[in-house]
Amino acid sequence: MIREPIAAGQFYPGSADGLQKMLESMVDDRAAKINAIGLVSPHAGYIYSGVVAGAVISKVKFKDTFVLIGPNHTGRGKNFSIMTEGSWITPMGEVEIDSELAKQILASSSYLTEDAAAHQYEHSLEVQVPFLQYFKADVRIVPIILGQARGDVYKKIGRELADAIKQSKHQVTILASSDMTHYEPQESARKKDNKAIEAILNLDADELLKRVADFDISMCGYAPVVALITAAKELGAKKAELVKYQTSGDASGDYSSVVGYAGIILR
């Protein structure tokens, strides 16, 4: 299946030239590279979150394949969806799915289902792809979308993902796509986001789940991040670092109702 872009011209420029220029303004080609096991990157319109996404991806030493895990904003498709064949199109060209790895992940999973419908109109993974293409034109991806479930389900998905990666011979980075607090005043958003970020930096998936519930943190991609933390620890992650945090207010100047964005590396 060829997955056509749905966010081009909305979340990011619709032309290759325009997209390239915007990416150049948001990445750091001179950043020291880290051998990352995984990362957290935001998925809003580039004018709001692109600087954070660019900062974190600029620091990642690229491998063969990125496993992209995002939340389901549309409600379409299966609850836990993976695409194992085909390619994704952006204005910068075509990115192939790493079918061998994707099929290994599917075979190892108790929950994931082969499904394209959940991905068709979902932006959370698409907006990551041009950043990957900027640094590695022949990058390959494995797209996964997670719907609603208990925390132990997300953790098992993470463990089984790690098992599949260990069994494969592929060099893999896991990217969890998430924005942080949505539509609260700047001070409130930062306070809540700091609590979630602290749990992520401690590589504590259970604490992240607890804080999201206890403090009513409207972090749309907490499920992908829980799966990421679990998988990364299985793959040897010992620490995490916050590369950049800001809110939509830092871009728009309107701090009355903001969305938070965090770029975090796990290694």
C-alpha cells in the first residue's frame, strides 16, 4: 500500500522546496550525535512544535530503521495497528516500510494487527517522516498506532517489540510521537508537563501512567511513550535526557491556552 500524505500543506509545507527550507531552519546539522535507543518527539504543526522535533532528531545517530509509535487521534482502524508492507509518501519523496522487521514485530506481538485504516488519516507519525528524510533519504520505517487500553497492555507491547528487535539483525531506533499538555495556561501546562517529563527521564513507565491519571495530564501519546520506555529498558537503556521543551505559546505569543512539546532521548 502507498500511504499518501494528509498533513502536507497543513502541518508542514506541501512543496519539497518549502519543506526543505523549513526543516533547515529547525534542525542543527552540527549537533553531536547520540547512539539513541529511542526518543520522544512532538507532532503538532511545524510552526509550533517543529523546533522541538528538529532539536531532538538532530542529536540522534541514525540507524537503518525507525519504529514509529503514535496515538490514534481519529478513532479509525484497529485498536493496535501496524503496517508491514508498502511505503509512505511526503513532498520529499517515498519512504519504504521495513517489511522484514515489521512482520517480525507483528509475529511477536499479542496485540498488534495488520491494518492500514488507522494510519490513513493519522498525522502523528506522518509529521515525523520529513525530519527523518532530511537526515537520511533512504531511511525505513515501521508505523504503529496505539489506541486505548490498560497500562499493562502498553508495557507488554513494548516488551514484545523489544523481543522482536533483539531477534532481528536490524539497527533500530524507536520514536514515540506525543505532544504534552493540551490547551491550558502556560504555567499550568509547564507544571503538569514537568511531572510527566520527570517520570520519562527516570525511565519509569508506571510512574508516568500514575501521574497522567493523578494530575489529569492531557498527554495524547502517553501510550506510545509507555511502550517506548518499556522497550528501551529491555534493549539496554539506562538514562534519558530532555533535549528541548517549549509550548505553542513560545511560538505564537499567546500563553493563555497552550500545548506543550518535549524532545527526549533514551539511551
